[in-house]
Amino acid sequence: MENKNANKHQNPAKTRLIPVEFTELNWRFWSFVLILVLGIYLLGLFQGNVSDAVSKFGLTDPWYSPTVLVIPFVGLFRLTCYAYRKDYHRHLFDHPVACELNTRQDKLGRAYTGETRFFRVENFHRYFMYIAVAILPFFYYDFYVSLTYIPGSITLSIGGIIILVNTLAATIYTFSCHSIRHLVGGRMDCFSCTAAHKSGGKAYRFQSIFNTHHEALAWTSLAMFVFVDLYIRAVAAGIIPNLHMVL
Amino acid sequence: MKDVKLSIFRHDPEKEKEGKFVEYTIPYVEGMVVLDAVRYVEENIDTTLAVRWNCKAAHCGSCSAEINGKPSLMCKTRVETLGENVNVGPMKAYPLIKDLVTDVGANWKSIKRVPAFKPKEGLQEPWRMQQVDIERSKEFKRCIECFLCQDVCHVMREHYEETDYFGPRHMVRAASLDMHPLDDLDRARFLNEDAGIGYCNITKCCQETCPEHIRITDDAIIPEKERAVDIAYDPIARLIIGRKSKKRGN
Ligand code: SF4
Ligand code: SF4
Ligand code: FES
């Protein structure tokens, strides 16, 4: 076999410890960092305004809420998700800045290692998916609590409905994951060859319906997450009333 | 629309150091595609213009070019969708032969290196397979080897020198063999270790470009990456797969 690297150059980016993506002067990436820091700061301010509620219910502490507690896990799930990977590699790291070729000319000669070095962690997406699935029941539990928090009766509130919609969105998003697509059939070459897999790939085809919309689902569910969290914090702080019906 | 202003990249590497876009004005004909316009120039204005095409039906994959900054088939791009200024250049990911013609030969080397189809042992002739099983592999058979996906892929285009990625077309081909119900091989390890699948950061430009609408990233690259995860990153999957293949005796 011929030497595969015969006419190739060494890749200098391969020996760097910190991935080039994090050290380049790239306005997109650094503005994102800025927005993130600003967002966290604003969340801190939010607490200042609602300190009454904090002392009453302890619910709006920005650094200690159910969302904040699960963020590391669902965060890793989403950061290694194929949908978000596409988005941040493109729009934060500019690899490539656009498919449109005229826009890309200035990017020749940039260091690049793709998902071979630091970003290899993205290959552990499957494990983060298991954790994300394990967390899902707690969202349903949230909805259950929103129904039953007044003892002896069932309460239907806007907040509760929003929690339910958010939970459904998170569930559909999670189950549309590419790793799940692989597990439910993608890994098989033949759906009807072995007796054990006589399913004919039904699960695979059903999952693929959702998987096709994985990116849209990812962003819908993320936007909802933020909205629901802010909504609940605002309700807990008494900023907006939670319209409800006691049945 | 009456006339079309057509800028065509002209360069003869044997005679000139650098190429340039030359503008031609040609009469617009209802329903014309870019290839018609380019051939009008070739036949009526400058017969030295080099352009490669065969079928004019989006089937042979030879008329690939960059039209207004987008890799497209000349025979499948209608002029009226582009406005009055049409800019046609060769695929820049490949060495230029002349004008719009490039040398895509590097692909034949890659094709040879991907392990070929190997039928499972003990198959009874004639080979039989079910429609549900062949469906996935069939999607990839639509490929016309236009190499537009290779041209738009930023790894092939901007990082070819320092990476060993084969490119989306070859991931599609490997996937079509891998997912074939009667094929015995698993090419994920080869793709991961030799074909540089790790360099693809699933940004999907190839998928958006493919004139055959093959879902390159979703249906070929990501599933192959997941298979590579089984082999290289997921100890539990490795254990299970190891057990199963022991049971099957291979
Ligand atoms: S998805 Fe991968 S193969 Fe396709 S253009 Fe992007 S980097 Fe290249
Ligand atoms: S996969 Fe699509 S874009 Fe790539 S060579 Fe085949 S037909 Fe062309
Ligand atoms: S001429 Fe055959 S694909 Fe365009």
C-alpha cells in the first residue's frame, strides 16, 4: 500500500495542548463568550431583585435551582449533540464560516484538527445521552408536582402546562438523538437477516422520522428550557401571577 | 430577461501563470441552463473554451462547477434562478487542467483504498435480499460522482494538505458498502484510522450541496461515526460486540 501521507504536510495544530479554536482571535467565538458571561451576570442581578422570594421559598437562587443542578449533565449532552456540533463548529469556530464559497476565501491556511484532538470528546455523546435519558423522568415529576402542590386537589396552571410542553419537547429532542438512531437499528446492516432482528427495522424507521428534525427540535427545546426557567423564577418571585384553576 | 452577462474563468496553465474571469454577453433563451450558456460561448464566441460535460441530464456528474460561489452542476442550474450576472468557475478543490476542467483523479486513489465489497460466506445463489434491508444502501447508489460535495467540504478545500480525510463522497461509498445486507466487512475502523473521518465536523455543507439529495452527513457520516464509536470509544459496546462476534464464530 502506498504511503498515505506521501504528499501531505505535517499538521502543526495536532501538537497543541489547547485546541486552536479556543485561542484564535475569532470575533464570533469571543462575542459568544461575552454574551455568556453577561447572561450569567444578569442572572445574578435577577436574584438581587427578588431577594424576598429567595428568603421565602429559596426558589430563585440563580446558583442553586434544579436547572442549574442538571446543567452540567444536559449541557454535556447538548454540547456533544450532532445538531449543536454543526452549529458551533460553523458559527462559533468558523469551520467553515459558510458553505457559500466566496465568503470562505479568507480562511485558507487556518489550523484545523476537526474532531480528532480535543473535540474527540464528542464521541462520548452516547454516554451523556444515557444520563440525559435518566434525567427525563424528573421533568415529568415536576409536572406532577405542579398538578398536586395544593394538597387534596388538582391544580391546572399556565406554569404547569408550560412545564409539560417543555418536558415533551425535551423528550422528543432526546429521543431523536443520532446515538439512539444508531442503537435502535443504525448499527445493523441487515434488519431481517437474523432471527433476533425480525423487526424489519421498524424502530429505526420510526426514530428516523424524528431524527430528520433533530436540529429544529434541539433549538426549540433549548429555547423552551430558558423560557420555562425564567418563567418559573418570575412566578416564584411574584413578578407575574401564575394563572391557575383548582379542580 | 434578454441578455445574460456570463463571467467564465479562463486559464490555460501551460501558457499563463494566472487565470482570470472573462465576461461574455449571450442571448437568453427561455429555460436555459448554465451549461447551455457556456456552450453558446464555446460554439459561437470562443471555441478554445474547455468545458467537460456528457449527459446534460444530471446523471454523469461531469459538468461540476462553481456557479455564483456555489458548487453546482451546470446542466441542472437554470439561468433564471441566478439573475443577470452569472459567474462560472472550476472546482477549486482540484488541480486545474484548463478553464473549467479540473483533474479529479485523486478520488480514484481514495476509491481504491476503501475495502471493496466482500460477500458474506455461505450465501446461496442467487443472492436474495429484502427491500427493507437494501433501502439504506440504495440511497447512496444515487451518487453520480460529481465530487461537488468534495469541492464544498472545508476539510478538502482548506485543510487538504494537513489532514488525511478522504472526503464526503468516500464516506458515502463506504457507508453504502457497510450497510449492504450481504456485505461482510465493517469499514468503520478503516474510516476512523486511515480515512480521517474524525476530521469531518459534521457541518453539512456536503449534504446541502449534493445534487442527488443524498443525506450525506445524516445518513452516511454520522452513522459511520457512531460505528467508529462502537469500536474505539465505547468500552461497553466493544464488549458486547466482541461477545456477539465470538458467538457467531468470526
Ligand atoms: S459534513 Fe463533513 S464531509 Fe460534509 S462538508 Fe462538512 S466537514 Fe465536509
Ligand atoms: S455524494 Fe452527491 S455531491 Fe457527492 S459526489 Fe455523489 S452525487 Fe456528487
Ligand atoms: S452533463 Fe452530466 S451531470 Fe451535467
